[in-house]
Amino acid sequence: MSEKDTEQPFSHKAPALNEGHPSNIDYAEERSILALHSPVMREQSEPRDGSEPLSLWLVGFCFVVLFWGGMYLGQYSAGFGSSAFDERVGAPMYLGGTASGMAPSANSALSKADDPIARGKRLFVANCASCHQSTGLGQPGVYPSLHGSNVVNGGGGHLVRLVLFGAQGPWTAKSGQYNNAMTAWGSALNDKQISQILSYIRQDFENSAPPITPEQVAAIREAEKSRRTPWTYDELMATPDELPEPADPNGSSPTSQPARGENPASLESTIVVQADS
């Protein structure tokens, strides 16, 4: 047998791993690389902080708050006037004076900080401007204008009763016909605050009427203490529009005003009897 015949046939089997092969590749491996890595490829990427979308509920809530804030500022900002809440601004008014010629007495020189008209303006803006507006023009068909109002410029009795107990139902005003309700401020504001508001609106908004004192408000409040419901237009117009006389500087009490339904003659006779005694 020749040397050629005794030569071993060539083997196509790759050498085993780490058997001296220069690349250390295991050619006997029959599994797919893609199959081995498919579980890893199915994994999702890790989330990152700061990229989460905003909640629609949060966006809606912020929008509602901004809308409400704009409406609030629009109604209670007094037109964003720099003098709306400045107590130093306002024509001086003395509770003992009159609309046309405000002649203060010797001891009635009030400082501007204590000016009842300036305080009345601040109270009006805080409590009344949401309906009647800071300009006093009201809202057409909803709330009447205070400009040249017959009730505002009247004797004052109707105006005080209206503010104390409110109103409801159809209403006839100089600015037109209305059918709405007015808040009763008698339980929220004291006599002094109501008198300041009413004195202010009787001097502003093209009005010219004497101021109203806290004592006059208190007298009407006492006369109508049994009332529990708002006024209708006809009910209010049936009451006296005159205000009780202001307190005498010498200390005598003002003339009492009869309550609704009370006979003025009987009240007068009672006063005479008391005077004679």
C-alpha cells in the first residue's frame, strides 16, 4: 500500500472550541443568534422621568380656576381704578350737612380717612358693584341703574327699607322694567355701614340727595323689625318715604316713626301724654 493510499481522508468537521483555532469560534453551535436574543428584543425601553403627559383632569381644573379668577376680577375690580379703594378720595360729606350746601358744624370737620362717603364707596364696591356695577349703571334688563333713580333720590325711607330687607318680583324703575330679586343686607351690614353706602350713592351717579344717618337706619330697622320677607314693589311704595328726624345735637331723641299699620294719630297722642306727664 502506497503512502497515498494510507493517507487519512480530509475531515470537514470544525475543530472544537479552544482547540487552537485562532478565532475561538465554535462552528458546532447550531442555535440561531436571533432566537437567542429575541426575548431581549421584546423588552420595552425603561421609562424616563419628566416625559409623562399631563392629566386632562388637571388641565381642565386649571382652566376652570383661571376662568373663575377672570370673572371675579371683572366683577369686583371696580374697573381697576387706582382710587376705588382709596379712602382719601371722595367729596367730603358731613352727616349734618345737605346735598347742595354742605355746611359742617363747628365740631364736624371729619378727616378724609373718616369721610363716610369714601367709606361708603368702598362698601359699595365690595357689596353692591357685582349687580349695580362700579359705575352704578346696573345691567340692562337685570339690575336697575342708580343714575337719577327715583328711589335713591327720594325721601330715603323707601331706600333704607329696600336695602334692609331686599326686594323680589316685578319692579318699575326709571331705567325700565325689571323682574329679579335684590339681596337683603340688613343682617350682613350694620346701621353705620348701610348709612354710608346710601349716603354715597345719593351723592354719586348723577344723584343729589341728603345723606342718611345711622340713627335713621336704626329707627326704620326698629319700625320694621317684624318683617321677614323681601318687599314687593307695591308693598314698598305703600310705606312712608320720609326718614325719621335726625338726633338733636342737644341730646333730645328723634321723632319716632310709626311702624307699618300703626295709626300715626295714636302715636302722636302718646307722645303728648308723655310730655304732659
